[in-house]
Amino acid sequence: MLISKNPQELPTMVNQMHPESHRIELKMNKAKTKTMFSNIAQAPKIEVENEELETVQRYIYLGQMIQNNGSQEKELKRRVMMAWSKFGKLSKYLQDTKLPLCLKKKIFTQCVLPP
């Protein structure tokens, strides 16, 4: 992740990083490399090997959705949906009448609730 207070510096930063990453045998995946700017910044065009990098309003970085407007509403909704999805996958165990309630609670706590 590259961060700059001045968006006009980012093309230079990306174009310096690209050959350096090749030098240590890392390759930038241009299809997965995105740019994002705050709502008040003028977004410059950033190219790597004559391919323009896509500018997005939000992306998931290290498992957390980041948005250019700073809102966390979509991230919270996404996390709730992930928990319900996990809960749905575990429902056959949680509805099993043979499992004691304490074990069901442990399954729910360890598999559905965030750490």
C-alpha cells in the first residue's frame, strides 16, 4: 500500500516501486492493483507499462473494506452478512438435539463471533 498526502506524487511512487519490485523478483499484478483517492482529491492517471490502473471507491485490504469517504457502514453490513453466512453453515450442528447447549454456545462463539 502506498500512501501520499499529495496525489500528484503517487504516479512517481508507483513507477519507482515497479522496477524495484522486479529487481527482487516480485511482479506487480496490474489487474489487482487499484488506486483510491479521497473525495476531495483530484485523482491523477496512474499507468504501469502503459496500462492505466483502475481507480476504485472502495476495496478490501487485509480483510477489511476501506472506502474513500471514510464510512464504515458497508464494512459493518459486510461483516454481519459474513457472520450470518457462517451461522447458516453451522446451523445443522446448532440445531442438533444431541449436542449439549454449552457445546453449541462454544461453536457459535468460536466460529461466528469476531475475535
